[in-house]
Amino acid sequence: MTAKCEVCGRPIDRGGRPGRAATYCSQACRQRAYRVRRQPSGAPVGELISDIGARLRQLRPDPAVTFHADVEALAPRFAQLRRFARQARQEDTAAEPAESVTPHRVTNPDDGALSTLVEAHTDELRVHCYRLLGSYDEAEDLTQETFLRAWRARDTLEDIGNPRAWLYKIATHVCLDFLRKHNRRPTVYEPVPGMDSGDRPPPARLPWLQPFPDDQLPEAEAPLHEPDEQAVASETLELVFLTAIQQLPPRQRAAVILRDVAGWSAQETADLLESTLASANSAVQRGRSALREALPDRREDWSASRASTDELALLRRYMDAAANADIDAMVELVCEDVVLTMPPNPFWFTSREALFAFVRPNLDPASPMFAGHWRHLPVHANGQPAVAGYLRRPGTSVHRAQLIDVLRVEGGRIAEITTFEPHLFPAFGLPMTL
């Protein structure tokens, strides 16, 4: 029976072999099809180049603090542009030659089974990598590295009793290898010259921290443990939890995530980490103890869910106040000890007074520091209320992607705002301009 490759259209001769029909003629075509599926609609490369160019033209060396922040904000955009360029180069390199060097195309009958396995577990492996790393971009890259390593070892797939555990093991070690090479740990924010950040202790700083779109969460939840074994719930993505768990050493972090978040048993966790049961249990216990110290109010109920009705109403008032430049209304929505951070930028605030001393001139049309007019769209990120902000600068007619604000709400007010760069708008299904 002969079929055609869904990418290049070349015939695929299955030779009468039983099993799932192949849909791609080679691994190169399979990877190309995956990249096409993952590519955001609307080919954002042109928009990204235009956005970088516009921001470069707007750079001004004075004041120095603003100049530094604007330059730092360009780094994620250049990183995304490099990824697009790398993908384009890989596609050219992987292009099939006009004539095959062998009389018949060489395929592996296990490719179809591996493709099915990959498609079934892509979302949960991406979330697993994200929890270990705290970065959406790196989770995407290392999920692809996981599948590449799995494909290289596909000949062993038929001998593997639990393919899902096999993929988790590969993904975990891919992330641990990455963390060993980069050896990064959270620090704390440092004072910014000429800026009042508040009189409370500076918060933890994770320059690599990025938001995660809720619509990319896996549909099925991981199994829960018994209450006496549970330190955190199974679908935790809140930023305060991610900040806390990033402070653990990599193997402790992996042990806690595998045991208490992904839902693997003690023996399975040891097997996935390639360690003894005693060593894995020790890592889990140490990690749990450190987490309880780092999490606010020793919080242990981490059932992540979509924002509540009250939180969505608060989000709407927040959006309206920003769109109307209503500073007084915004002040009423946040706690006195609100914390705002802007990874990877160096700005931070730990009080409402300090925050709005910075925000007020940027929202006031009469101020020489007026940034422009805002529009916001609600998004779902990390199981928390969030908004995507578009800014129309003075003298322009287009609202351009500016930020994603992820909010933590306590007692009916905003207790924490984490402001992210806009290069992940396509991952949230958002356009770069309105």
C-alpha cells in the first residue's frame, strides 16, 4: 500500500507492513510539520522585525535608567528572532535532495508509534519542563530536545514498558543537563539609582521567568497523592510557587515536581532520576521543607484553577482604570504593600506609594513622561488573572504589544503584579498590534 507524505508529497511505500500508517516520509518532514503546527498564525517574523526596528528608533540615551531598561527589553525579542532564523536555516538544511542516494526510502516502523506518543504527551512535557525551568521559551526548546533524543532512541521503544515514564525521564534529564550548564539561581533585586522602590525588602529576582498560557495545559490532570504525602497540588503554575521552587537545587526541584506535582510514586521518582529510593526520598523531603519556608504563609493548598468571578471583575476594573488613565481608581485596586517586578528588567516596587510615584507621570497626558494610551485584553496565564497591554504612543495611530501583567489577588485587592515583555504574545494567540 502506498501513501503520500503530508509535507513533501513523496510516496511512502509501507511494503504491506501492519500497524499505524505512516504520514511522513522522513524525520525531517515530521519535524518540519511540527514546526508548522507550532508556528503562530499570521507569520509573526515580519511583525517582530518591525517591532524591533520601531523600538530601536525610539531609543534615547537619557535618562540613563530608562535607556538601560529599554535596551534590556530588546533582548527577548532578539532571542525570538534568532529562533526563527535558526528554524529557517534548519529547514533549508533538512531539505530533501532531488535524487535519493538509496534505491528505497529507509523508514523505521516504530516512527509512527513514536509520533503518536509524542503528540499525546507534548502538552504535559512542556508544562513539566516549564516548572523545572520557569521559562516558556526554554521549555519549548527543551521539549523539542526531548523528542529529538527520543527519536534517536526509538529502536528501544518496543522494549519499554511505560513509554510515558520514558519520555518524562528523558525530559527531566534534558532539563537537568541544561541547569548544570547554566548554574543559575534566583538573586534579589538591587536598588535602581534615582528610583524609590519602597522600604520593604527587595523581592526575589528571576530574569528568566516567563508566563505560561493556560490554554496549553494538558487536558488530563496528573493523579493526586494522599493528603499526608501532598506538599503541593498537581497542577500548580502560580508564579509565586515557581519563584519558590526555582530556589531549590536542580535535583531537589526535579524530585519534588516529579513526586508531588506530576504525581509519580516514590519508586517511579527514583527511577526517573536514576537514583536510589533512599536518595530520591531524601531529596523530596528536603525540597518540601525548603518550599514550606519559601512559600507565603506556609501555603500548601496549590490547586491551580482559572481566575474566580471576583478576580475577573477586579481584572476588568484594572483594565478600565488603565485605559482611562484613572490613577485614583488604580490605587484603590492594589494593596498598600503591593509588589511589582518586571523580569528581565531591573525595576521593582514593594509599596503602593512607590509604585504610583513611578506610574503616575507615565499615565498623565499632561506630563512630559506620558507614555501614551493603553488598551488591554484579558488573558489566562499561570492559573492567575492576567492582561495583555497594548500601547499607542503619542503621535502614532497603532496600539503595539507592550506587556503582559500577571496578577496575584489577596483579600479582593492586587497583592502582586509581574510584568513581562510582549514577545510571547503569539504564544497566547494575540496579535502584536491592534
